Amino acid sequence: MRYAIYFTPSQDEPLARIAANWLGRDPFGAATRPVEAVGELSAAEVAFHTASARRYGFHATLKAPFRLAENETEATLRAALDSFAEAAQPVTIPRLIVGQIDGFFALVPQAPVPALNRFAGDVVLAFDRFRAPLTEAEIERRSPDSLKPDEFRNLCQWGYPYVFETFRFHMTLSGRVASQESPRLRAAIDSLFTEVLLRPVPVDALTLFVETEPGAPFMVLSHHALGRRPARKTA
């Protein structure tokens, strides 16, 4: 079993609903939903391009998936999330845009948001005690030979290459896309997301996801609002 600490909008937020329809799955519930054709893309093409992102659900990684350390439990992790969230303050992303990172499409901030980067770093630091060290097999799955030296150091020390100075806030919408397919996929994504992306996005909660067994879809376990408000449990 693995856990992950992500940001995702509340289930009833327009951005979350549109993303769930695009990916064909709402991580707040167990059921998948039929993927529909979008623009020039057939339903089969949308399903193909979103397959890898579908398993994880719509999210931005703050603390990448991890096995629990031997001396920690799900209960202690959730209690720590409650305490951290109560003391933290929301961060607003003025605008998200559609971008590409290493060939896959994602929603990314239009401009740097230093407060968001600091917040992400605080999450990494605060919850690292809950993470069991990576095994050699887990490190190998990250293709360490393809990582830059600082990314490899982060992987070994923090369990994920893209933290602190290498952190890139992104909400994944597809797998890697061949260059000849990118224009059609971007057009489809733009047609769905353009209007909702005109609004600022408040990063106002931490969401605990769980992968119950290897390869299982990641599901929302609990949603912890930032600020002095009680956490809203979902499981």
C-alpha cells in the first residue's frame, strides 16, 4: 500500500469536474466513467492519451507516493495532515495554463508563484518522516540514468526527483504525446479547459490519496482544508 499527498480541487469544483470527465475517472469515487470524444479526437484516442494519468486521478504532486515508515500508521499520517493543514494558509495561483512537460500535457502556472513553491517544500519536509526509504527496485523504476545530478540526489534523499529547486507544479492531463499528435490533443484540451482556466485556482487543501495495491488506481482517502477549519473526511 502506498500513500501520496496531493493537491486537487474539491470534487464539486468546475475544474475538478471537467478534469474527471476528460480523464474518465473521479478519484473521489470508485467508479470510472465513459471517456467521450472531444473535438477531432475520438473517444478511443482520448482514452489512449489519458490512460496513464487516469490511474492517478487529477492532482498536483506535493509528496510523491510512498510506503509508510515502520513506526508510522495511516492514523498518525492523517492526524499529522490535520495539524499541518490547520496551521497552513491557502496559496492562490492567479492563472493556470495548458503546457507540456517532457512530452505530456499538464496544467501549469502561467507565471512563477514563489509562495506555492515554498508551500510545496514545507509539505515535503513535514511529511518525510512518514516515508519508508526507497528500495533499489523503486529507484530503478525512476530511470535514474536519465536524471540530472540534483534530481538524483532528491530522489535518494526525499523519494522524488522534483522537490525544492526542481519542483514544478503541474496537474497532469495526458501521457507522453508524439510531436505529430500534440496539436490535435492541445486543441481538444483547450476546448474543454479554456473557460475554467480564466479563474484563479486556490490551493486550499491537502488531499491524501491511497494506492491499495500495486497498479491499483489512486483514490482520495481524506481531504484536509487549509486554515483553521476541520478536515472533511471522505473515507
